[in-house]
Amino acid sequence: MELRKTSVRQAVEAVYNRELTAHKLIEQTLKNCSILNETMNIFTHIAGIDALEQAKAVDRKIENGAQLPLAGVPVAVKDDICYGVLPTSFGSAAFKEFISPYTATAVEKLMDAGAIVVGKTNLDDMSQGSTTLSSPFGPTLNPWLAERAAGSAGAAALATGVCMLSLESDNGGALRQGASDCGVIGLRPTAGRISNYGLNTFTSSFGQVGISAFSSENISCAFEIISGFDERDASTAVCRDRSTEKHAVADIEKIKIGYPVNAFDYLEPGLREVYEKTRDEYAARGFMFEEIDLTLLREALQAYYIISAAEASSNHARFDGIRFGKAGKATDLEELYCKTRGVTLGREARRRSVFGTFLLSKGNYDCYYRQALKVWNMVREEFAAAFGRYDIIVLPAVKSLPRPLDEEKEFIEDWADDLYCAPVSLAGLPSLCLPVGRVGQLPVGMQLIGPPFSDEFLVEICNRVFR
Ligand code: GLN
């Protein structure tokens, strides 16, 4: 079965019709994962006998009449999401072989529905990046051009056809930029629509579990299962998609799309043309695009880096090797810190820890952190006002094409790449990234952003309009 050409629904049907067993499907998928990993470096860990046992259990349940909406569906899980069977490295040298004592709610829900985790996917050091270049496991290669980075290894797993769904995380854009870089669809849901229980936190305020897939139909199948209130995550939302009431009956061609033209000035050559062509094509089909001014994108990016670094520095303070992570041998506390954090934190994680601690220190707190909180509020208000006038807003997902593996960039340029994604994280809005074109061989994705709780609506628009 070619996973890229098969929908989740078709795969499940095939398993129910006994055209193939879940066991056979997973056995073949695991082989493919191993072969591919040798060249692409997609997985930090590939499942083995456990996945095969789970697949057998799914086959048995089917024989006993169980209804499993994801029976036998191979899923990849980003390695900052806990899964008690395989290690959860968090992309850090400190946790390379760490096995979490519990499993994330979203993973549990997928498994309860019959899905099988085939592997944990590579990521930047402590999730701090959208390239995989800072991973202690080495970078993941882009499936479309091997000398470039994949952005997200889960998206690369989808693009290479070794899984059907990829459970991911997105703080300031990793899921969306990865989807753009690999030409797949990624949904960062409204904050709280999917439980973050079991997500290893880099930024407490912006981190969100999301889902990527090859089609919006597959996203929809998974989202229906993993979204919802979780008593283990107090920030999950109790309500369901509110926008469907407004939009379900609406003529989808009448949706009003806000198009922030000022934002396109920052794009690297080649990308602007892709986005403009997309707008023109859809405008010609009768969709209403109206230019809007999002004035705070740059400030939002700065606020994201201030708040996220501050949160990272306090979240990571516990990784001193005493209770979590690898401890170096030492005779006193300072030596212990040096031999653990000094060795296990990568360059970027160290930079953000130091930067965040600086921002939170007396004197700096008021002039940076508190200011950033004000900007955070203003960004939310700006988006809220825009959604008074538009049903959705489109924004680029990336400012530049996937990074060449051998290119040394100043860290600040990497940070600038989050210009279009970080503001959406600040506003807690749902954003669906879908492929809209290419520059050379490399795919380019665009974000469809909706008001809070319009997740299903975005998936539907993608399905009916943009596919
Ligand atoms: N590139 C962003 C950062 O480095 C987002 C990372 C993420 O979403 N995990 O902060």
C-alpha cells in the first residue's frame, strides 16, 4: 500500500476488509522507516516489536467486532511528545535515551483509535528551532532536495510516505514551517483544542500539539479523535468549533479573505511570486481578497522571542542533572551544573537560557519582559479586530526556503524566519499550512488563519477550496 496515495479512511477500510492486516501494514512500514532513516535521518527512534504487538492486538480487536477509526494507521510522533514505550529525547543530548513514565494524551487517543506509533521524529535541541539543524542526532534531510533541511522530520516522514499522520508540536512555527518545507498540510489548532499533556515544554504559553498529514481529509480524521477537553491539561478548551455555526451553511465562495500586503515585503526572492500567484488564481475564481494591514508582525516576533526565551530559561532550570537528564560526576553543585548543563545543552538552548535569565533579571524585567507582554496583548487585539471584518487571513508560512545544510547563519536570521508564524502563536489562533507552489524543487506553504475555534472550518476550506 502506498501511504501517500491512500487516505486514512481507505487504509482503515482495507484493514477491515482483510485486504491486509494491521500487522502486515506496520511490518512493511517499519522496514521502510529503517531503510529511509539511513539516508534521511527522520527518526530518533523507530518502533520495533512493540508496534508489531500493538498491530496484532488491533487485528484481534477487529475480529472481535471493535470499531477502530484509525485501525492500523501508522503515525509518527515528534520527539518532544511523551510516549512511554520509546525514548523521548526532546532533541537534547541530556535525554537521548530517556523513557517517559507516561504517554501524552494525544498519543493515547490515537492509539485507542487503533493507530500505531512507528517512530519518534527528529527535532531541534529542546524544540528551539524550525530546521532540525541543532539536533544532537544531526539534521533531517529535505525529501525534495537532500542538501536542504527538512524543517520538520514528521513532515519529511509524511512526504516520503513512511507514515500517514504525524503528531507534532508548534511553539512559534515549527509545525507550519516544516509542513511548508516538505509540501504537506499542517494544523496548529486553536490554543487548547488538543491537550498538551505530555508535551515537553519549551514555551509554556505558545507550545501546542498539532497534526500534519498529506491531505486535509486525513487531518480531519485525526483532529476529530484527538481534540477535546482533557482533565490532565487544565488549559484545554471545553467548547467545540464555534465557527461551524456561523460558517457551516455559508456559501464557501463568499468567504472574505484578508490579505496583508505589507507582510509580503520581507519575503526572500521567489516566494513573493508564489504567494501572489496563489492570490490571483483564487481571486479569479471569485474569492474575495481584501488588503489588510497587520501592523505588528515585527513587534510580535520580538515579543515572541522575549517571552519564549524567558519561559525556556525557567522551564529548563530543572534540567540540571539532579532529577532529570544526564548528570556529570561532580563534588559540588557548581561543578555538577557545569558538567551537566555545560555539556548537554546545545548552543541554541544555552543562548536562550542565558538570554531568558537576563530578560527576567531585576531591571530588565520591566524594560523587556513587561513590554513584551503589552505587545502580546496588542497583537491579540489586532487579530481580533481583523476577524471582525474577515473570515480568514492568509499569511506566508516561511520567509525563506529551507536552509542549506552547510549554511552557517547568524542566529538572529533564524529567529527572523518566524516572522509569519510567531504572531499567530501569540494570538493563540488556529492556522493551517498548506502547499501552494514551488520555488524550483522546493515546496512553499501558506497559512490559512482563522478566529479562535475555527479549526474545522479551516480544514474544510482547505478541503473544498485550496486542494
Ligand atoms: N522557530 C521557532 C523557535 O525557534 C519555533 C520553534 C517551534 O515551534 N518549536 O522558537
